[in-house]
Amino acid sequence: MPSLRATALLAATALAMTLTSCTDTKDVLVAKPLFTQPPTAADSFLGYSDTVAKMPACGNCHSGIYSTWKETKHASAWADLQASGHAMSSCEECHTVNGNGNYVDTIAGWLATGDARYHDVQCESCHGPGLQHAQNPDATQPLASIVVGVGLTNGCGECHTGSHNPFVDEWAKSMHADTTNHGILNAASRPECGACHSARGVLAAWGVPGDYLEENTTQLIPVTCAVCHDPHDASNEYQLRYPIDVRNVNQNLCMKCHQYDAVPNPATKYGPMSPQGPLLLGQAGWRAPDFMSATDTIYGTHGSVANTDLCATCHMHKFNVVDSAGASVWNYQGHEFQATPCLDSIGVPEPTSNCGIQQRDFDACSSSGCHGSADAARSAYTTAETRIADLADQLDSLVVQAPDSEFVAGDNHITTAEGAKFNVELAQMEGSAVHNPFLMETLLTASIKQMEKDYGLQAAPGLNLNNILSTELRR
């Protein structure tokens, strides 16, 4: 039965009587229960209060969240399964309300009753059974978990896993899942680290309300599904919290974290830390004053409007792995975030880039339309990497010859030697030669010229200080 409080609220808002000059007819609105008692076998899951309107019982009070949830793929999970052409009973537990996705580990909801009120992935799929909360809202708060992992009996991984839907399997191999990196380990003492390395820190930094199970724990939680994806809102594609096609480091989902120390800071003099967004957009690096304007923006194709999804184009390439008979063995979802991954024996990407260049997969580069073929992309990669590495080595050899007096902490000034050192470190970061080869080449050649001019040094004879990549990569 609904709570007395809920019924009273409805009664208080009901229109009891309408009078006109022509009639004294009374129109009476009768308070409707917020939910009907669920079957005992459902284990306190409420499901829909109206299966036709697809109104979850929770939505009768939580109307704001309901209004956005109903536009998500979760809200059409059952219908989408039936329309897929390959609906099987084994699929139903991830397209209905039951113990999957929450802390319940018994046969419950749809699996116990087969009642249509449990169709789709509703609120209780993540938050758990809502009967007690509906009966006494102040006594219980069924919060969802933001922790994920392969084999956990709670959270997104109970459904978003396995060869058909391996989001969590892949994520678990990625750097996003790493709980040993210095950023998350420093999160407690340095909130600025946690703001990108820990789930709680990111959500807090982005102003996301902290109503989840682990909000007040000290558990180390890396960047999990709920950091990037909003379970309640489909305003952005894939229910992302921010779009991926925006060329603004503060509004692009990936760049909100991958944007720090992209230019030298005179106060700290740190080297580059996560400069990928600004580098992609042509805004990173130290600008040699005699050779480049501080406001120069040098664009690369990867950061141009031709690359609609920017970072995600390469780092979240999706494809289906099939065996020799043509049967699907892995539906890769790009959640290892490897742009040119090594492949295992059956063709599934591995979380490493330690294999040879010929063994790395460049299909993302060609399928996106940026390059004519995977081989052409591989050649462009090799050309850019070789050129940038050679220039970085040459510049580094000049930096070590600069006077020690040019490297002074705390003077709030970036010398030519310090700026050149920053550009060397930027060039040596994995992926820099690809994110924007034209900018990297220009930064390095300009820095070499500035080092020669300011310190009387000389680069290796025969070193070509013209910017040649713009020609080479377009052949």
C-alpha cells in the first residue's frame, strides 16, 4: 500500500469541486496510489506503475529524473530487444528489472514473475528494490553504486560485459581502471589530482550530485562508467555527461581532463602532464618569441572539423571480431581507449603498444575517413614519429648545453632553455607526433633556431629546419 504521506500529498493537490453559474455539478478527483503492491516473488521490486505510459513507480515522485530517463536507451530496452531479430530468453535479464545491476542476488523482478511491469531497465535496475523506500521515504535511501568490475555482482558490469557487450571487460584493461597511478593515490591529499583520477573527485569537480552508494567512503574508485556516462540523461550521444565533438577543452568530455600543463607555467615550471586536448587543437607548447607568435594556432587534420568526434574517432574505434567461419567472437567497443592497439591471437585489441608497428591495428584511421587505408595511416605515423623524434633529440642536445643559470626555480620567468626543454618533453609524450604533427614540428624547429640565436649553439650540420611534414603527410 502507498504511504499515508504520499496519499495525503495527492489529496491536497486534487480539485475537490468546480462550480459554474449554470450548474452545481461536483467534479471530484480521487487520490490514486503511487504504486500497486508487487508480487511476493518480485522481492520488493515495484517496476512500472503504468505499463502503457511506461511510468516507473519511482517516477511518480522523482518526476525530473523520470523525464530525462525516458529518453535513454534503458527506457526502451525491452522493445529494442524484441525488435532486434535475435531476442532470446537468455537476453531478458539485461533488458528487464531484476537483480542485475544492483545488490540483490536472488531471482527477483521479471525473472521471478514474468510480469510486464518489469520490462526495460528502470530505476530499480541500478538502485535496487524500491518498496521500502516508497512505503517510508525518510527511512531508506536505495542508492546505486558507481563501482564496476568484471565479476562483480553489482553495478554496470553485470550487464555490460561478455563478448557481446564487453564494455567493462575492456575498461578493466585500460588506464581509466588503474588504481595504482599516482593521481588517484594522491587524491586524498591533493584534490586537484582526484579531480581527474578518481570517480568521486571527477563527479565533485563537475558538479554532479553525490547521491551514490560510495559517496562517503574512502574507497579508491578510478574513472568508472558513471564518470563519463549519465545513467539518467541522454542529452548527449551515448548518455555522455559532455559531448565529444566540441572543440573546447572545457566542454569536450575527454579534454576536460586531458588539458593540463599544455604550456609552461612560469610559477611551477612543471613539464607537460596531460596536454592532449590543447595539442590536438593547436594550442599547446612553448612559443619561441622570435619565430612564433604566442597566439599562433597551428592546426592538424586530427583536430580539424574533418574529424568530427576528435579523440573518440581513434581512441574508441568499434568493430566486430569474427572467427574463420565468420562467427562473432568479440564485439569490440573501444573501451581500452587504444588508438592503434596490438591485437591478440583472435584479433581482439590488447592494452599495450609494445608490438611492432606492422602488428598494430590502424583500421580506426582509415574507417574514420581520415586516411585512405590502414597502410597509408601506418606510413604517415612512421613518418611523423621519426621526424618528431629526430628534432626532439636535436633540441635536447642543445638544452643540455645551456647554462645552468637558465634553469632557475621560483623566478616566475620562462627562459628560452626552459621553454625548449618543455617542448622536448611534450614531443616525447606518447602520441604527440600524431595528435598534431604540424604543431610539434613547428615548435621544435622554432625552438632549435631560438636556442642557436640566444646561446650561440649549433644544431647538427645538415638538419632540415624547414617544416616538411605538411608536405610529406599529404603525399
